Amino acid sequence: QVQLQQWGAGLLKPSETLSLTCAVYGWSFSGYYWSWIRQPPGKGLECIGEINHSGSTSYNPSLESRVTISVDMSKNQFSLKMNSVTAADTAVYYCARYCIDSCWGAFDIWGQGTMVTVSS
Amino acid sequence: DIQMTQSPSSVAASVGDRVTITCRASQDIGSWLAWYQQHQGGAPKLLIFAASTLESGVSSRFTGSGSGTVFTLTINSLQPEDFATYYCQQANSFFSLTFGGGTKVEMK
């Protein structure tokens, strides 16, 4: 059974760097893209970006200048870094498996979510 | 970006009711549409992909239909565990994915 377990700092000050990691259990990285998605309090879902096993990435244009997604194949983990955070980046951040082929571009497995609060 | 518009934003219903949620895309997305259920405080759960294909393990009370720009999610015989927020998501643009604003199904 595929599971995603995520962790990272939950309280940041403005201008600091958000750093989250997601570990993949029960599946190898190959064959899928791996994504980060966020949800501000009381609001909807926003895709941040994706990465595959070879390190090929795609980012939301509105966040691209501040975001880096990377993969560590030896640990079956992928990570999100977002620099220069502001209060507008306060959200629950989810990692998810992006299933292009067999489920037509849906996110079929999700991590448990990490609440990140940006406050001075 | 493809914009996804859901309606209604909230609906009040009773156990046993049929509930229908609509999702409209700003351009033709074929059948590249997924539906998710999210309970308060939880992660989204995939219900349907390819507009009408039920994800493994999901109750057959949930049905999806539509193609092009208009899609619907129907919940037949609403159960207590179905009170949640539902989101649609387009995948026509593989790396420019967008979600609808959500529909909250509340108890009447």
C-alpha cells in the first residue's frame, strides 16, 4: 500500500524559507510525478509543482521564482523549498502522487498535510 | 490557465437525498477531470477520474458525468459520511493543473 508521510517546520517568520519533505512508502518513484499542493485556511487547493524520478520539474508560474522541488531517490523522498515567505503563504501543504497515465492526471495518494504559519 | 467554476458553493441536504454538483471549465478539457472529497481537517480523497471512472474502493453512490466544459458529480442516497467539501480538478494541461473552488455539502 502506497503511503506518503510528510514533515517540516510549521512556524516561520516573514522572509524565511519554507522546507518540507515527503517520504514515499510502498512504491518506487518511477512512473509517476510527485507533487506539492497547498490550501490556505478556509480556501481551495492550489498546485505548487511536480517532479519525477529523473528530477524533471514543473512549477506554478505564480510561485516559480521562489520554489524548488527536489528528489532524493536513495531515500525515496522529495522536498519543497519556498523562499521569502509572507503571510500569504500560510496554508496547509500537502504532498501527493500525480498519476498521469492510469488515472488521467489525478492526485491519487495524499500525505497527511502540514500546517505552515508565517507570522512575525 | 484553465479556470474551473463549481456550483453551488454550498448545499444543504438530508441523509438519503440525491445531491448534484456542477463543475464548469473555461475551455474544452475533454474528459480530463477528477473529483475529490475532503472532510474538515483531512486531506482530499480521490473519488473519480477521467470524468466518470470511480476510483477503487469508492462507493458506487458517487457518479461522475460530462465532457468538454460541463461536468457533474452526483451523490445518490446521501450518507452521514458524505457531508464534506467536494472539489473538481482539471488535468487537460498536464503541468498547469487547477481546482474548482469547492462545494460544501452540509446537513439540512
